[in-house]
Amino acid sequence: MSFPRLFLFILPVTSVLKLVWVWACFHLEELLLRILGYIMRRFLRSAMIVFSWFVVPYSRYTNIKVIRRKLPPIRSHLLEIPAVDLAKLIRTRKIKSEEVVEAYIERCRQVNPLINAIVQDRFEEALEEAREIDKVIAMGINSVESMEEHTPLLGIPVTVKESIAVKGMTNQAGRVFKTPQIAKSDAPVVEQIKRCGGIILLVSNTPELCLLWETYNNVTGQTKNPYDLKRTPGGSSGGEAALLASGASLLGLTSDIGGSSRLPAMFSGIWGHKPTPYAVSFKGHHPTSDFPKWGDFFTIAPMTRYAKDLPLLLKCMNDPTGPKLTLDRAISVHGIRFFFMDNDGPSGMMRPLSRDLHAAINRVANDFNAKRVNIRKMKWSLDISLSAMLTMKNIETIYHKTEEGEQPKTVCKETVKYFFGCSDSILPSVIFGHLQNFMKIIPNSRHKHLASIIDALKTEFKEMLGNDGVFIYPTFPNTAHQHYQIYHKLLEPMYMAIFNTLGLPVTNCMIGLDRRNLPMGIQVVANPGQDHLCLAVAREMERRYGGWVRPPSEDSHSSSGSSKQRG
């Protein structure tokens, strides 16, 4: 065979071999990514099982010290009027703001020794502000219509998560400092609430740097669930949730990056909404980050005792420079399309729903004629959420911001100090540095692969929900558990974190009590900018299922009354 002919023969063979090599490399990389993902999943699931061997006995031991008491009964009728109606009564001079604020202060003083939710109060200042508001209303300077339009929260007490800056109040997000960290100015969202007439009553407890789905720290201590003091109200907005559920607050400002508003709302039987990204300013909060996409995941969020108050509070919180939400738009749930899932794929990673929650979510789906769907990529919730959130840079941690004159903390040294009982921090703050370092050793190809799944999921939700659809999904697989048991359930919050990753608005809705008289909740999700759909469904669920139920109290009639509203 001549050389030219041999060359013509070798050329296509070489091309074929090259294509085979490229194909093999591509599929080998994909295979390696799948193997890596499988190993990580099995490791994490196994780790949770091992953790449970230690966590459950420790939880039961510590709960021996918790006295099983009930809250004092709610006596004042003012404490059970929704903010929408209360504001109208104040504007029309049928009741005074001072009376309302006094009632809430008294309730806070009654319940806080039991639930331990208040970090710092400003009761005297709040009373003075209420008196000034009453004087202005009595003078008749502004019409009722003008007050409703410009100051819709006039005279209404509002409580704020301590991680959100309120001028003159502590603002250290549960961290131990030698010198108290006092906010020098209000967070933008707090300024908006004040401009709308709201009266800031106090700042409430949060885990250190909001890094846990349970609320305790080494400054204020542990916050307890009003329905059962041996159980957690969730986190990281557990202080707000406990106050709202106790009847000691009506409207609360919280935050949400992985369910921090929704899980406490579920565990405490109230309503928490994660808004569309950037609809509410995220500035003035600890922790924070200068990462360009921080606002894609993190937001300050409204929490209320009554679903009908969510649109009012969110409207007052809506950032004038952010996306405009159509919260005044009248919506009939009959024009909304409903979809639902009662598992996460299933992925095999997260626990299935408890029997009561499984029955409840299917009952709700049936009541709203929801279509069952199987979004297969939801099984990647854990992988994509951890990849997206733990690779964000410059997040405020105990290893970054320290007091002036102190040496920065190191991951290894702080870990050793923690296990010898010498650290000022709680476990999640200590191990967060290890998690960030672990993410650095995962190949970039893995993160790119997961980013492509995020994009695909966003597209799937966008096409499925459109401008008139909502998605019903579990908030958490069980109702409120005993203190510290979150440590062997650290994978389950991905039921919530997935929607931070996807940038979708979502509301936790109270749908009744389980067989132990603990609140049950589900999530209602919509496309970005369609927050009004979530809130419309929340109001309808409140109408159908009764909404907030008084926690058990020393008054036996309250206990028997609440048991009638089981899901």
C-alpha cells in the first residue's frame, strides 16, 4: 500500500479513536461525579445515624431539667386581634395604641420566664412612642384614609430578631463579646417599619450567627417551644416564633437563608414567608457577606401569628429599590393551579414524613385539587443547596469578625477549645469553617454539574407554575422535636433550603395539630414575583383549617379547646 493510501486509511481511524477517547473521558468524568456524589450521600446519611446514638440520649438527659409547665392563659382580648383589624381600631380611635402596647408588654413579662425568647426590650420607649401616636391621632391632623395609606402599622407593636439592627439595641447575633455590640443605626427594613408607624418592642433570641435550626447560644441561652417547653421552637428565628405563638407578639421581623423563618413558623404553629430575592433589603443583618449573589439566597422575612397580616407586613417591608410585589391584588384561589409532592424525589437522604404530616399534606392537596407531580431533580436538593451556599465567599463567621485588639480565631484551635469546653461558641459556628474548607477540595467540575441542575430546576418550576400556579411541599418531616435533636436531622432542612437555592418565594402555612397537639405546617411555593399567590393560599388555609391555636395553658379550657382543632 502506497503512503498516500495508507495516510488516507489512518486519518479516519485516528479521528474515530480521538472521538472514542473524548467520549470515554466525558463519561468517565460523569461516572466519577456520580460515584463521588454517592459516597458523599452515604457518608452523610450514615453520619446522621451515628450522631443519633449520642444526640438522642443527650437530648433526653438535658430535658430532665426542663420543668413541664404550661403558659399563663391569655386574658386580654387585645392580644387576639389581627394587626389589620387592630390598626383600623387605633386609627378610628376605638382603642389606644398605649393600651395595645401595655397588653403586649404584660404578656411578654408573663411568658418570657418560661420560653426565654427576649434578648433586650425597650418597653418604656415603646410606651412613650404609643402615647405620642395617640396624641397625634386625637388631634385629627391626618385623615383615617391618609393614615391607612401612609402609616398602615400606626401604633402596632413589632418585635425583631436580634440579628437585625435596631438602633440602640444589642446586635451581635448570639455571639459572645466582652463589650456588648450595640446597633448604631436601624437596618433599612426597620426604618421602613418605623416610617409605617410600627413600634419596636424588643429584640429576640437567635442561635449564634443564625447557623442552626434550633435557638440557643452562650449569651441568652435556650429558647423553648410554647406548646411544649421540652421541645424547640426551631431556628434560627426561634425567639420570634416563640413570642408570636405565645401571644406575646403580633408581627415579627426575621431572616431566612435555609428555612430560618419557615421552620420556626412550622414548629410554633404560625406563618413565615420567604420573599422573592431582593424584594426586602438584606442590609443591616448579622451575619452578612459581600458576595455578589448573597441576596439570591438570604433575605429578611416577615413572620406573623395570623395569615391575613402577612400582606400588610410584607408591603411595609418591600424595598422601594427592589422588585415590586403586587400585594394589594385581589386573588381568588379558584384561579390558582395547584401542584404537590410529599417527598423529596425520593433521594434516600432525608427522612420520610411522619404519619400525621403525610396524611395532612395529602388532605390539603385533595382539598385544593392539587396535581401530584414528580420533579425528579428535587432529589438533588441536598447536593445543590450545600454546593451553592457553602461556596459563597466572605460570609461573616467567628473566624472573620473579632473584637478590636483580639487575634482572629483559627478553625483547628477553636475546634480543640470547643471539645475541651473552653470555646465561647456553639458547635455549628465552630464546624462551619470545616465545612467551608471541605467544599474547597471538591472538584470544580462537581460544582459546575450541580449548578447546571439548579438552572434546570429553575426552568422546570418556571414552566410548571407560570404566573398562576403554586407548589405544595413539606416544610420538615416531623413536628417540633426535643431540644438538640436537630443534630441528627441536619439533612432534613434541605426541604426548605432548596427554595433559597432556587430563589423562589415560599410561605409556611399552619394546617392543624398532630396527635400530640403539636403544630403541623407545609410550604406553598410560587415563581419569583408571585408572592401574592403564596399569601392568598395562606389566607385560604387559615380560613379552612383555623390557623394559630392557643398553646396549652394553665387554664384547662384553653387546652381542651386547642385539641379540637387537630389536623
